[in-house]
Amino acid sequence: MKKLDKTFYQQDVLVVAPALIGKLLVRKLPTGEIMRYRIIETEAYRGEEDTACHARAGKTKRTAPMYEAGGITYVYLCYGIHHLLNVVTGQKEEPQAVLIRGIEGFPGPGKLTKKLEINRDFNWLDLTASEEIWVEDDGEKSNYFTTKRIGIDYATEPYRSIDWRFVKEK
């Protein structure tokens, strides 16, 4: 198994989001236990022009990680309840991120972060250097289908209806 490198993450989000399907999200707990779960669902968020993307309002304290070069995490609290894990992609100052929506056994972005004990402390972590969280490629090839993103009714067209959600076929 190979930890993904900066070259992988610094591609466009529309390349990285589907390429993450089938990869292994790895979390090393403080106890030393290592958990590996296959990524089964992602969503792409691409730039200030994407009205579903947090970067739509420009660079803020909250969205600053999205403006970094790909390979770091962007973790935020949703509805004051769930931490959501995003992988920043692309080049510096081109805000893009992939929301990890599901892993095997834990569909839903809030369920997976709860299982993996991911919170705001994981914001800005370098996935290529972190000893707490990273993504591995074990060579498995996964087929996927695309559909509309979930929970973005506030977005304008075409971003509300664009097929930027990637789901592993069963």
C-alpha cells in the first residue's frame, strides 16, 4: 500500500474526487490502533464560482485551508453537530476540496468522522506527512457512478444540479 503524495492531491478536484473512490482512508488513533476504510462516496466543490462551495464568498478564516495547495485537510462543523472531512485539491489560491461523504460501513460524512474520531483539530493537516490521518492506494480499481450533490439547495444552477457526487458501485 502506498500513501498518496502531493502530486495526486494537486490535480483538479474533478480528477481527484472520483480517483479517491476505492482508496483507503487511514486513521491512527491515540491508542495506536490503525483503522482503514475504503472510500465509497465523495463530492467535488470547485472554486468561488461554484455556488455550493464554501469558497463562494471568497477567502475567510474558515475557508483559508481551501486556498492552500492540495494535500491538506479542511474540516468544519456542519449544523453545529457533525464535523465534515474534506481533502483540499488543486493549486494554491484555487479553492477546491473533496468532501469525503462515505466509507464502507459508515455512509454519511458525519458518521465517518464520528467513527474515525475526526474533529476540528484535524483542520489543516498535511495528508502526505500526518501520522494521524492519510489516504492509501492499495491498487484496487473501483467503478463509480455520478449524481447530484446532496444538501445544496441554496446553490444556483448549474451548480445545484451538476453531477459532482461520485459513488462506488456495489
